[in-house]
Amino acid sequence: MSFCRFIQIKIQSKMKTIISTGIFNAILLVAVSGQAPREIIKKSHDAVKVSSFEAVSTLTITDARGNQRVRRNTMASMSTPDGTEKRIIKFLSPPEVKGTGILIFDYPEKSDDMWIYLPALRKTRRIVSREKSKSFMGSEFSNADMTAPGLDDFSYELLGEESLNGNTCYKIQSIPLNRDLEDQYGYSRSVHWVDKNNYLVHRTEYHDFDGEMFKTIDNREFRELDPSNNKYMVTHMAAENHSNGRSSEMVMEEVAVTATDPSYFSVSFLEKE
């Protein structure tokens, strides 16, 4: 046997061992948790799906020098029987963004619909897929961060368990299934810390197309809005952009579970000032 052939056989044998070990470790992690990672992520989406609510919140945007811009908005949301979440956000202040509105139809099985109304132009336009990775109102949150990612847009891997701020969490990696979805969401992969007790996501890290982590979103506070069904809402979330030193915070000061008027979720209502 030639030396080159001998080396080739050793490499193939080593690769088979690595692949087999990886498969074994993945099976072991699922066996320990008792759940597939996709199932855990689905439960994390369901945990924050409230039938309907209205809220007033503040978005604070901080640049690399510490300068801040503060934007106040109202929000209303409702879930339909088919699982679609409809959400409308209208900005109250400051004057340069007052009247700006965003309407979102967050579908469970297909790509979301989003519209933005710009009062200066008195015009509503649809946000197309390639724009969903762009900044939400100049913040470090993206338009896509305002919706739940499509479950079937990703492959999932359970990386293990880890404690975060005293919470024991599943650590799950999500990878977009193709390049179009990478472009739509604006990252190559994300890693989520999902609470083992209630399936709330405490942190998500986002990695760029070079594999570098560029953004972290921490969900710092939750409020249980529907105790009988174990439904929560994130009331304080913070995004940090590690590549440019900017950060943003969204804080819900007033939240009420209420029967939201279905007429709110239309382009005509979006355009009312």
C-alpha cells in the first residue's frame, strides 16, 4: 500500500469517527432534554403569544458616544384563530417621527407582511423581504426582530445547557436554511438561551456572514399577562451592536390585556393621524 493511500484511509477513518461522535452527541443532548430543539423553540414562541393586548412603550437609542434619542409609541396586538399575530405600532414623539406607523401580520406558516406609514410623505409602503434585516426606526433592533422568526426557515441544534443570570437554559443554535433567508434575517446563525422552566428566551446572539458575533438581544424583564395559560410578554429588551458600539432599549411602561378592536389592523387605520 502506498504512503498516500495509507494517509487517505487514516483521514477517512478519522472523519467517520468525528461525524459519528457528532451524531452521537446530538442524539445524547436530545435524549437528556427529552425534546427536539425545534420543539423547544416552538414552545418559546408560544410562551409569548397573548390573545390580545395594548401597550405604551419607550424606545431609547444610544450611539457609540453615549448620545441618546428617545421615542415613545403605542402598540396593539391580537392573535387570530389561524395563529396569525397582527400588530400595529404608532409613534407619539418626538415630532420628527410622530405619526409614523408600522403594521405587521406575523403568519405562522409563511413570510410575514409589514407596512410602514410615513406621515411626511402621507404614504404607506410595504416592507419587502430584503428590508426586514434593516434597522427598526433607527435602532439596533431590526424589522425582523419585531416578529417571531418562521419556524421552518431554520435548522436547529441543541448545543447543551447553560445557566444565565440564575436561569437554567437550553442553548439552541438556529441556522437559516438558505442564502435568501440569511439575507432576509441579516445573519448566518443565532444562538438562543431558552429557560428550561417556562421556555422564555433570555438572550439571543447573532453572528454575521464571517461567523463573528455582531449583536446580542437580552430580554431583561417579562410580565405574566395570562397566568391561567402561562402566557408572558417581554417588557424590557435591550440590543447591543458589538460592531459599532450602539445600543437600544425597548421598555413597556403600560400594558393591558384587553379585547383589541380588529379595525386597528388595517392600512386605513395605519394612515390615521
